[in-house]
Amino acid sequence: MAWWRQRTERGVAPWVRTRLRTAPGAAVAFGVLVLVTAFLAAALPRALDAYETKGLRQEIAGAPPAATSVELSAPQPGLEIAQSTREKAVRPPALAAVRRAALAGLPAPLRADTTESAYGVRTSKSLVGLNPWLPVIDAPPRFTLAAQSGLAAHSTVRGGRLPIAAGEVTADTRKVEAAVTEATARTLRLRVGSVIDVDGFGGAPLVVRITGIVEPRHPRGGYWSAEPVLRTPGVAADPTLPPQFYWQAGLLLAPGAAPVLLGSQGQPELYWRFAPATDRLTAQDVPGLVSRIASLEGGPELLRMREVAGGTAVVATDLETVVGSYTATRAAITPVVAVGAFGIGAVAAVVLVMAGGLVAVRRAAELALLRARGGSLRGIAGRLLAETAVVAVPAAAAGLLLAVLTVDEARLLPAVLGASAVALLACAVLPVRAVVAHRRPRAHAERDDLAHARPGRRRTVAELTVLVLAVGSVVALRRRGASSAGDLLVSAAPVLVGLIAALVLVRLYPLPLRWAARPAARGRGVVGFVSLARAGRSSTVGVALPLLALLLALTTAAFGGSVLAGVSDARDRAALLATGADARIAGPGEVTPLPAGVAGAVRKVAGVRAVTAVRIERTAELTSGGAGAKEGLTLIGVEPASYARLARQTGLGAFPAEVLKPKGAQGAGTGRVLNGVASPGLAERLGRAPRRITSLAGDITVRIAAVRSRTPAAPGADFLLVDAAGLTHSDPTTLLATGAALDAPALRAAVRGAGKGLTVTSRDEERAALSDAPLQAGAERIYTTAALAGAGYAVLALLLSLLQSAPERAALLARLHTMGLTSRQGRRLLSLDALPQALLAASGGMLAGWATVRLLAPGIDLERLALATAAGRVPVIGASLRTDVWSLLLPAAGTVLLAWAVAVAQAWWAGRRTSITELRTGGMR
């Protein structure tokens, strides 16, 4: 017989095949569990990579191109060089050669988006336009002249043609052609054929003839927005007193006309601008990207660029600032995410151990028989390992493949390591459990129930060690916060709290059973006593592992739900602080009074419940003592009753309407001393004595009557509220609308018909904008997944626990049926048998979840996780972890209901089978 056949007959293969054929359902269930767990273990790091990468790309794409572009620039060639050589150095072929070399020399991972990059020659100092017909503010307009590449590819000609360089343009040329954008032509009253005389070219001005008006194809792209003055004119000012304001615009010359700029006094410079390409940039490239940018700005890479562009070339960019902002946000979010990921990982590991333990308990008699007949531990462990690996390894590989297909743009190695860890644990649980339980052959099984077990010294030392670790992790998290994702002790704080709760409950579990069993023993019924006696005789491992899994799962679900609830509350609060109500309607800068019909038009919009009109004066001044200096403040004129109602509804500085009315006065009236509600900082400056306030709404005298930290009209500023009736000019500048379901498009349509230049800011839209950032959205999805997976693993842990003891309960029910137990009593018996552990886990899970949130709340800052952008927003006070009642109650209640439902279903199924069949099936029971 061939050697491989001999090995197959005497080796492991027949054992594995036989075991799989004997229990195919259990093998399939175990494989599904491993597949799902491996998928989660592989998808989690990939999801982290994916949303961090997406966040980095969006951070760069959303920043102004002027900040993200990498610009290599060099001053004009020196005057000591021959004129022809200087002109040749700025012509398109020479500039293009430098561009190609610079592109090749950009260090990875920095790559250029060539479609939005540009190069050319420009005047770094704007030059004055001499024509008297040009619009003048305080001084004549000034122009930036740029001979930039790629104008035809980045614009659409709306009038005339693109400029060309007629003949050979030199530094002495005084007539050139140029194009301008539509915005420049509209602002400076230019058209095709206009001639502009530009000063700063020696004796005679440069005559620039406008040959074309162009429209940018991608006005927000790097080509046009890296130097916005070429696209849109702006107002600038001379640094003089008083400042002289003037228009500043750009003139786009033909690339071949660049030599003419060498004859100007505008300090011409050569430049090569590279827009960063983000399509291949990943979150793992951030350290290298920051390092390469620093090297480009002042390191070895700058020396290489100078070899290409000249010894005086410099590289300038603010890309490292943009990446630094992203890095700070990621550093604040990642540790919070690590806490949730660690929790769900621990729950999954315990459930895998439970699944292997269920198989070990079911086959305890078989393995004991093998040991009694001379089976070695090594041989038994090897057979069990092969039997488990046949199912676990393919299932883990399938989970890994599913994770790779589901989540793209992420590293493969962390996913492989996660799935491999799941496969290793799944393969090792059953052999290790069998080896530990059957170290020596035993004639009969020893009692291992809670009533008989006594904790040993080793167990006590281990539990005390876990307690010390838990206390240390909680203290560390409360003191320094979740500041580092690599601090495993801090990330494991919720898991350690759940573990301590499980250890305490396992020690206390027999006490309530003994107390309840005494009155049940004296009763006439047998159901209560038998169920409590069985619960007390549950094995220590059979109670400890399910209890640990349930507590960890419920704690993880409660922690994840509390994080999501805290994030939602912080975003709601930030949106409210941004608008002050459900909608805010105002003119430009909230400085001009609203048209008369706006308030009425807003009230007619469906969903609007109330409209509060206020007048906001941000340029009001408080006359200080001494030299007559004035301090700025925000003065707000309101109608006391409606505004007090709004403040009460929004929870922003509620106050009684009577506070704004002087005692004994029928009305505020102008000229009286008005009562005011001020912010704490302003109240401290004003004091309690009447003070004089000057503003465009009129001069008033105010006495502080109340102090509030917030107010709807100006949530983020020092404010002073007064009765609008006391102002000389009380026309409202802002409307604050409230309603359950405001339609922002309908509001905009209504105000568009009532006046021009009005803006509508919706609270719902502000709330939605806070959830759009990839970093925050990705972290929120991970926490949602952690909460749902925790609840799912809790259900699975409960089912595994009930399945482990299902044969014993079925046999007990069959025996009692032969003694006269009715079907109704059987259902009660199994229900009461399953409820003690379920009730203990549910109550312990709620307590552990509540304690975890309360203990860890001071160390968890949810502001970065909740808010997409902190710049320009009102600070949110109290963006911290809070207990979410539903996250505590729903999983716990579901655990109890599921345990009861499974017990009732088992009783119903057992009633359909005959007692003889049940008692003859499986003598081990």
C-alpha cells in the first residue's frame, strides 16, 4: 500500500472527516462566527485607514489653493547678465525645461496635479494704471502683470481672442496684448479693445491692449485661485494714515511676452506653482509629507531645486499648516475610537472562547474516554486543532476577502493581522481547553458548580491584579484623557471595568440564589426550588464566561451609545449656537435694516411658528473713563416678551421679560435709563452704575439688570440686551425664526421676493454640515458599528450559554414529565432556570455601563469627534460623554427577553418529543 494511503488511514484525516460529518450544523455555525469576527477584525483597520485617507484628501482639497500650492520662485536674472541671456531665461522654453526638472525632483509622497499647476513670470509688486477713465476709490487702480502658461486650457473666451506675442518681445518693448477675466472687466469697466497705460516701465508707460475677455473653467481650482487677483479684482490699501484704498486686478499676458516684465519696476519674478495631487495620498504618508515639505523649504530638497531653478530660488507653501490641522484633529479622534475598538475586540474574543468552550463541554465525556484509554494530550490536541482549523482558517480567509472587497483604499497588512489573530484564537480555543481540562485521566467528573467552588489564592491574586489595572487605567484616562491611541491601558479602561464587574458578580452570584432558595424550599411547588437549585449548581466556567461576555458586550454597547449621544448633543448645540434659533435671516453683515415686508413673508412660510425681530449693532461703543477711550461691544435691541420667550425655548440665557423694563415705567422710551442683560465679561466692564453707550441706533444710558452667558442673537460675543423701544433707530437687522420643520428653500424663496442681499441660515443645514467631514463621519460609523456589534455579540453569548446547558435542561424536563410535571409547569421551570443568569447579566451590564460612562467621562473630549471644523464656530461648552439611557436599557431588556423566549421555545420543543426519546438520546445527560 502506498505510503500516503497508509498515512491517511492512520493519520488525522479520517478523524477530521468523521467529526465534520457527525456535526455539520455545529461546524457551519462555528465557521459563520469566525467569518463574521474575522470580517470585523479585518474591516476595522481598513475602515480607519479609509476614513483617515479620505479626511486628509478633503482637508487639502477644501483648503484655499493659495495655502496648499507648492511654489518654486526665483528673482529675475541679475542685471550683470547680458540682456539677451536674461530675456532667454524667461521665455517659455526655458521655463518649461525648469518645470520638467522640478516636477521630476518633487520628493515622494508629494506629487503635483499638472492640470492645475502653472508657471510663468509675474510682477510681485503691482503697478499703477494711469488712464483717467479707470475706476478710482481713493487712489488709481493697480495691476499685477502675469505671463502665465496654460491660459487657453483653463479658460473660455467670451469676447475677442487670447493675447499673443507679436514678433519678438524684449525688455524694451512697450506695447503688448493681455486678457482679463469677466469679473475684472466688469469691475474696471474694460472691454475688448481697451488700452491701459501701466506705469513703472522707465520713461514711457507700458501700453497694454485688451484683446480678450475670458471666463475661468474651474475658478476654484489651483490655476486661478492660487493667485486670486488674476481671477477676481479686490480692494487693497496703502499702509498710510489715513489708508488709501484702490482696486487691484490682474492682466494676463501671452507667455511669449514675459521678457517685457524685465523692464518694469514691479520686481518681476519667475515662478513654478505645483498644485498637490491627492488621488494617491494616504494617511500613512503624512509624516513623510511633512518631512519632505520641511526639506523643500529649508533642507536638502531645496538645494536640489536650486540646482534646477537657480541659486537664489526659494520654495514656499502653507501645505504643512493644512496637514498639521488635519493631524491635530486625527490625533484627538483616534484615541476615542481606539477605546471603542478595544471594547468590541475583547467581546469578540470572549465569544470565540465561549464557542470553543461549548464544544469542549459537549465532548467532555468523549475526551475523558480517550484519555482513559491512553490518548496523549499532544495527540488529542493535534486532532482537535486540525478539526478546528479545517473550518476556522477558510472562514477567516473568507472574512478577510470580504473586508478587502468591502473597504478599499486601505493597507492590507493590518487586515491580514486582524483576520489571522481571529483564526489563531478560533483554532487554539478547543485544543487548549481540552488540554487544561484533561491534563490527567479522571474516572469521573468532579463537581464544578458555584455552590461547591471556593476561590483559591491564585484566583484572588489574579482578580486583585485586574482590579489594580482597572483602577490605574481609569485614573490615567481621567487625569490625562484619551491622548494617545497607543496607550493600551487607557484604551482598555471600559473592558477592565466590565471585567471587574463580571468578577464581582461571579463571586456574589450564589448569595441571592441561596436566599431565594430557602423560601422556595418551604413552598408546596417544585418549580421554583428546582430552578433555583439548578442555577446554583451551574458550573463556574459555564457562568463566568457567559457573564463576562454579556457584561463586556453590554458595557461596550452602552459606551458606544453614550459616545454617539454625546456627539449628537454637541452637534445640536453647535448648530444652535451658530444660528441662535431654527433659522436666521439677515442682510449683509447684519448691519443694514431689513426691508419692511420680510418679517411678514417669513411668517407665512409653512412650518414657521414664531418670528423674533432684533436689531444688532456690532459697532456700539462704551465710553471709558480717563482719556475718553472707547471700548467696542455688541448692542442688541429686542422686544422683551417675544425675545424672552425665544431665549427660554432655545435654552440660551433665559430671563424674565420684566427684567428689561425699568421699575415704575410704563415703557422704555428714549432718554430713559434702560435696563440691560449683559454677558459676564461685559457686565464686569460696565459695573452696576448707569453707563453711556453710543451706537448707530442712538445713544443710550444703560444699567445692568441681569447677567447671562449666552443669548440667541449673539451666542458667541459679549452682548448687551436692551428694549428696542428705547433706541432712536429700532428697525430690525435680523430675524430669528422658530418652527418644528422649517423649510430652508421655502424661506429663501420668501425672503428673495421681499428684499435683495438677504441670507438665510438654517439650523438643520448647519447641523448637517457638522457631519460631513470624513474624519468625524468615519469615527461615528465605527462607534455605531461597535455598539451594534456589541449588542449582537451579547445575543450570541446568551445563546451560546443557553445552548451549553440545553441538553441538561431537556433531560431534566423529560424526567420531571415522567413524574407528573405538566407542560405549563415545564415552561415555568425553564423560564425560571434561564432568568437568574440573564437578570444578573442585564442588571450588571447596566450598572457596569453606567459606571464606565461616569468614570471615563472626564477624560473623553468629544468636541473634535463631534465638530467638523472648530474655526469660526462658537465654542461648545459641555461636549463630553454622558449616559444614554436607551443604550443601557434596550440591550439589557433584550437580553432578558431573549433568554425568556429561548427557554419557552425549548420547553415547547421538548413537549413535542416523547420522554423516552429524550432520555435515551445522549446518556451523558
